[in-house]
Amino acid sequence: MKRREFEKRVKDENLKMEDYDIALDHYYDGHPHFMGCVKKNGKWVTYATDFRDGHAYIIDSYATEDEAFSDFYLVIKSQIKAETLYGPPKRD
């Protein structure tokens, strides 16, 4: 799916994570509590940032926007399900 479709689905389904904000315009490294999907160095990447120091780690990389946002949608849904079952990650 393209970014616009992803954004529409997130809005229509009211998908919100407790401990992460969704980032689609910037690769946040050094800022905790973000999950994102952005184009970085010519590739699409999905990433999350560490709760303690905000270090960004790449979840996966993709050749196309369609692949990236389709997978990112599933990552968001999985995170919401995990938060529902187990609660948000514990902060120190």
C-alpha cells in the first residue's frame, strides 16, 4: 500500500499505540518512543527507537513504498495487539 492509503487506514481504524508515536516524515534517532516508515539512503525502512536513549534501530528495509507501508501496517497492528495483551513496555 502507498503512504496515503496507510494514513487513511490508520485514521479510519483509529490505530494508536500507547508507547510509540508514528513517524512518516523523519528518521528519529536519539528521540525515544517513535516507530516509523521513511525513505533513507534510497531504500524504504521501518524502524523503532529505544525507550532509554532513543537510538533508532531498523526493523526491515524494502525496495518499494508499497512493500514498506504494507509491512509497517502489520507492525503497527502487532504492536497494538501486544500492548493489549501484555501492556506497554516497562520504563525504568
